[in-house]
Amino acid sequence: MKKVLLDPRRQFLKPRFNLAVLIINAAFIFLITGCKKELTPDPTGESLLQSGVSKNGISNFKKADIIVHKNGSIQAAVDAAKPGMIIKIEPGTYAEAVTITQPGLKLIGLTGSNGEGVIIQNPGTEETGITVIQGANGFSLENVTLKDFTENGILLTGVDGFYLAHIHAVNNGEYGIFPVFCSHGVIEYCTANGHADTGIYVGQSSDVTIRLNKVFDNVNGVESENSDNILITLNEAYNNTLGIFADLLPGLKITSSTNIRISANIVRNNNHPNFSPPGDLAAVVPSGIGILVLGTDQTTVDRNFVTGNNFTGIVVFSTLVLGTLAGLPPEAFADIEPNPDGARVRSNILAKNGLLPPTLPIPLPGADLLWDGSGLNNCWSGNIFKTSYPSPLPSCN
């Protein structure tokens, strides 16, 4: 969750093969196979796929223009590169921060014979592991770990056309993977854990697909904030404070958010205590939420498997609810229309959510499905669940 002006301070893991996981996997297979004809086509990644990235997220690029050898410098290779070059990085740990300014660069980490990979480690007090600045369009990063930076694993600002795959963002302060003011991008096959704000965050951006990722042990797992045309699909979010979050916040340059789809994700056991620093807006997010739609318009939440979230499974709220939790007056939200309109929550499977709701300054019950009654044309249909508030919820035509 991006800090706003109103803020007063302002590797895939191997699953455990037990019965619960088998049940979750079976439900997931049902979601992505039985209903896949209704998934929104992905328009954002096709040019990247055609330019050398295969459909399973593994690079097809065979020839490197520059090779970074073990104990070498990634930044030195980037500085020597011309636009559009391919840089391959040998396995090893690289204690440096990297800045990308040229368009079209593709950085690809190689894997050793024993499975060792590329780790970009904070050399000391660096804020961001990889910074991609405005104009470095067409950027690709694959198969690297970004670890222990004080603010962000990777930050992209104003980049049009980006591809991020097989990135492991670990304990990077606030954000793991962080595109802002970006467009036409794909984030896939990544993991993000240990972030005090959000593991995978897309802010004030458009036409971005977030798919096939795993997020855990963050405050927010995946977040789309003040963004348009975002697809969040086929991800797994667990043990975060909040699993998947689509929100519209005040005090930012972009003041609307529309056409978000959250589809066919596994969202389970997001009950991690909130460890965001006091004063950050993220610090007021209650623990135990699976999927939260907060003030965005035309948001579809469909075919997700949502279970074991102590507060609520899928919730649709006005942004004013978060403002109340933060102690902000209604006039603080004058630059946005805070109510969710046109939300469609359908064909989701929900179980064992809302069994241990938190104590909050405003009375909110625990439930599989929860709505504060705000907004227009919001509807629910075809969901499998036990509890909802209110009951019944408005049906979709």
C-alpha cells in the first residue's frame, strides 16, 4: 500500500504433501480447468512472448551480448550495454544495487549444475536492489533473487512494457516487486515474502498481468492500487496479513481505479500479524482477510478458492472504512469517489473464513463474504460459502 499524502508520517517453495494441500490443489485444478474459457484473455504479454520469452516463463534467448562472470559487477555490465542487449549473469552472490536507464535491456540469471542461482544482496544500506527509471521501456528481468534491501527489491517507475519472471524477493523492507506509473507488463512465476507493506505491488499503473506467483509472510500479498486493467490470476497467497488487495486511495496522482479482475487464485490462511510500521497506512489493515476490494470500480472476483482467513474471505468495502480505521476524517477523501461500484463476486469457493474476527474500532462481523453496503450495482452469484453479511447479498442478473 503506497504511502499517501494523508499518512501522518508519510524460490518457489516445495509444498507439504498433506491432505489439506491435496484438497486445495484439487480445488485449484477445478478452477483453472473447468472454468478457463471464462478467463479474461491476457493482452499484455504477447509482444514479450514473441520477443523471446516462452509461455512457461523460461527465456528462449540463446545468445548473450554480455556475460557477467561470478565475482563481476552487474552494474558494470549494464553501463557497458547498448539498448536492447541481453545480459546473462552467472550464478553467485552479487553485493550491489543496480540502476537501469537504457531501453530494452534483458537481464537473465543463469542456474548452476547444482541448482545455485543469482542472488543480488544488499551490500549495506541500499534502499532498492534494482531501479528501472522512466524511459527504460521493454525491460526484462528473469531468474534472480533480490534480498535484504531496506525499501524495495525491484522498483520500476514510468516503464512501458516490462517482463518480470522467476524473481525471488526476500525481506526487502516495504516492497518486493514494485512497478509504479507503469504499463503493459507481466509479473509471473515470482515469489515475495517478508515485506512490511506488499510483496507484489502495482501502483497507478495500467494493463498489467500478475499471474502464477506465490506470496507469503507479507502484510499485503498482492496489491493493485489506483490502477486500471489489472489481471491477478493463478497466484497463491498465504500467511500474509491480507492476501490479495485491490484498492483506491486518496492523495495520489491517479484518482480512479477500474477494471480489476481477481480470478482463479488460492488465498488461504492469511492471518499474519500486521508488522507495518506505525504511521504507515498499511499498519491499520486488519489481519485475517483473504481478498479485499476497497473503493475500486468494475472489479470482478471470480473462481477463487478462499479458506482459513480469520476475519473474512472476500470483502467489498468503501475506502472510507480504511479511513475510519486510520482515524482520518471523510474530507480527507475528497479527491476520490471512495465507494466501490460494479463489483461482481461470483463462482468462488469459500470455507472456514470469519471464525476469529479481530476487535476493531467499528463493528464488523466475521464471514466468508462481507460487504459494508456502499456503492452501486455490486452483486454476488454462484459462490459456495456458509456465511455472509448482510444475508442475503444482492444477486447478479
